[in-house]
Amino acid sequence: MTRFALLRNHDFRGLFLANTASQVGTQVLMLALPLIAVNTLNASPFQVGLLVMFETLPFALVGLPAGAIVDRMRKRSVMIVADWARAAALASVPLAWWADALTVYQLYGVALFVGVCTVFFDVSYQSYLPHLVERDQLVQGNSALEVVRTVSQLGGPTAAGYLIQLVTAPFAMVATVVGFAGSALFLGGIRKRERRPERGPDAHLGREIAEGLKFVLGHRLLRRIAGCTGTFNLFWAIAQPMIILLLARELDLAEGTIGLIFAAGGVGGLLGAMVTSRIVARFGQGPTIWLSCALSAPFGFVLPWAEADWRLALVVVQEFVFGLSVVVYNVTQLSFRQAATPEPLLGRMNATMRFLVWGTMPLGGFLGGLLGEAIGVRATLLVAAVGVSLAFLWVYASPLRTMRELPVSSHTPL
């Protein structure tokens, strides 16, 4: 069976198309929101760092209860509600700009609200795929979905950049509204219905959250994966606002050019989605996880030395390598997490992992803003590169270093 044979499955095709529509909106959002802060509102490095913090803060605030709540609900319904809520919130940005009432504080509020919706959507999304396909099809399903994400990264930033140049960043946000609304419509067309999870008479939210934490932290391999991903995300969140400031303000690049640079990550990601299965077959699951992180991280050191000349090509190379490695890493470790977790715990496992690995990002955004103000954009990027390069040690100094086949759950799916 090829990677895309699953598209003959009507319900998987609905999830695939919903992911496609959502990614269109997400790619515009990722570029437009910080550019609104930098170019339209003339935000400082600290304010841009705060924006990143508010975008990711919900994973620390509601990440854990979200998993327990999602495990009590039909996951498709949660995703549909989250999509419509995100579309409504994001529509407020161009409306406020048109009314000359847009402020950085509104951006903070929108970022925080959209982040909360994204927490519930992502936890449901990652827990929903095993409901639609067999467990031996998870790598194929995750690879197909990653192809969508990476293809959107290939063309999305470029299209978003030129769209922003054409109609300005606030009005380009309309594409995000259309994307999330389209995602909700495609999800609504999925035929297979989940049973509403049964809730025992002694069900307790706090105890269910604790069960998810206990499962992840008590699992010797999931614990290591969480440490690696959380460390990487912490330092990459430090870098993210500085990259936008470096390209848009210090190098004075046009929005379309910035989009082209970020599109290189999509090219690498597309290649990663195509070769992940082969890499796993050649090196094994465990080595693939740590090698994909260790071999790519040093490319982050090119960012502090970027200039608007030939050295800009080094940034393109860095984006390409990071795009490739992130997809290989994510497909491998996510497929293992899904296969290793009993179905009743999938929502809580994914929520706990999101809490642990994305919960570091608000701190990273805040530290990035502080460091950007204190030591400058380029020095902050250097600090971030050092931290990212150390993240792989979590999995390298564990049994994952040599495990070709990772253990799976023997629990019978509900």
C-alpha cells in the first residue's frame, strides 16, 4: 500500500482535506500575525516575544485538563467547534485594523484565544487518527498528513508573503478565516461516528489528568522523547521572534522574500515525509528519532551571521534542513506514541505530551523577548542555537539510542 492509498478511505480523505484547509490558514497566520506586530504596530523585540508567549501559553495553562476533557467527548465534534471558534476570533483582526482600532493587546488576546482552541483541536486531532485507520496504517496516515503540512509550508509562506505585500498583513488574515472554516466543513463530512466515551460513576477530572501524567512520565521512552522535544521547543521559541525581527527589520527584506525563505522549510519537509519510512527501515525507530535531531541542530548556528547578501542562502539551507528533520522526527515519534498508548488514554497522553513539550514555548518566547532587548537579536539567536544543539542528548542517553523496534501497546482498542 502506498502512502496515499488511504485516500480511498472516505473518512480519512475528509480528515486529509480538513488538514489541508487548516494548513492554508495556518501558513498565512504564522507569517501575518508577527508581521502585523512588527510592521503595522511597530512592536519592540520584547512585545514580539510576548506575542509568541501568548500563542503558546495555552499549552501550559489548559494542556493537561484538555486531554482529560477530550477523552470524555467525541473528538470530531471538538475539532469542528475549535475550527469555527478560531475563524471567528481571527476575523476580528482585519475588522479592527479597518476601523483603525487594532492594538498589540488585541493581538495578544486573539493569540491566547486561538491558542486555547488549538490545544483542544490538536489533542483531538492526534487522538482521532487511530479511530479512522488500523494501527498498522498509522505511519502511512501520519506521513500523508505530514505531506499536506510540508507542501503547505512549501508554497504557503511564499503565497502568504506576496499576499501580505498585496493587501497588507491584516487583510491577509482573511485567508486564515477561510482555512479554518473549510476545515470545519470537511470534518463535518466524515461518516464514521465515534461512540461517546463512557464515563464511570467515579470519574474525576483530577484523577484522569493524573493518569495521563503518570502514564507519560512513568514510560521510560515517552519521558525521554518529551524531554528532547521540550528542550528543542524552548530554545526554538527563543529564536522564532528574533528570526522575524532579523529578516523584516535588520535586513529590511520584503514580505514576499521572507515567505520564500520560509518556503525552503516546506521543501525539506516534503522530502522528509517521502523518505521517513525508508530512513526508519534503514536505521530503526529509536536511532531515527535522535539522529534527526542531532544532525540538523548545528545548522541553527548560521542564523546569527545572516546578511542581505550571499549569506542569506545559508538561512535557506538552515530552513530546508530543519524542515526535513522535524518531519522525520515528528512522524517517527508520533507514530510510536500512538501505537504505544492504550486507546482510552490517547487524549490524555497527547495532551500531557503537548503540555510538556509545548509548555516550554511560552517561557522561550518570553526569554527571547528579554534577551532580544538585553543583548540584541543576533546574540539571542546564538544562545538559541546552543540550546537546540543539546536537545538530542535526552534520547541519545537512553535505550532509544539503539532500539530498532519500539514497543507497542497490547491493549485492545475500544
